Amino acid sequence: MTKKNFVTLILSTIGGILFAIGMCMCLLPEWNAFTQGVVVAAVGAVILLIMVMVRRKMSHKPILVKLSGKTIGTILLSVVGALVLGVGMCMTMVWEGLMVQGIIVGIIGIVLLLCLIPLCKGIKD
């Protein structure tokens, strides 16, 4: 394992766990910790952003990502795909009587996210 992969593993694990715990604190009313959850999630998001910058620096690339049309389109597709998948999950697990529709919406979200693979990697012979 290379040093940059190890550093990415550690920082992304810490940032991801903090972000996830913060979201749970915000969204679970039983915990009664909304304000603290916002702070914990923000710290996790900052650590994840630092991880991206550190990895780019260790890869000898510019720290800031150059925004192009393809980059913005990829970001939009990933956000929309994740949101559609999440709505499908909510329809099946939270909202009453929407099991079949939720499965269909979830599959659409999965297909949108799968479209990211050829968009990012390209199609080769």
C-alpha cells in the first residue's frame, strides 16, 4: 500500500465516521442532539475536504480541482443519483404503501449512479 493510499484510508475513515455520526445526531429525534450533530457533521465534512487536498498534493497535482463542464456534470449526476436512491429507500422503508414505487425509484437511482462509471472512466475497447 502506498503512503498516499494509506493517508487517504485513514482520513476518509475518520471523516466518514464523523459525518455519519453527525447526520444520525441531526436526524434522530430520540438523541435530542441536533446542534451537536451539525457541528460533528461539519467537522467530518472538513476532514473529507482536507483528505481530497492532501491526496491531490501527494499525487503531485494541483490542490484545487479545475472546474470544467464535465466536472460539473459529473457532480450533478452523482448528487441527483444519490438523492433519487435515497428517496427510493425512504419510499420503501419509511412511507406507508409505497413499496413497489420505492423499489422502482431506487433502481432508477442505482442506474443513475452506474452511469458515473463510463462518464468518469470512459469506454475503452
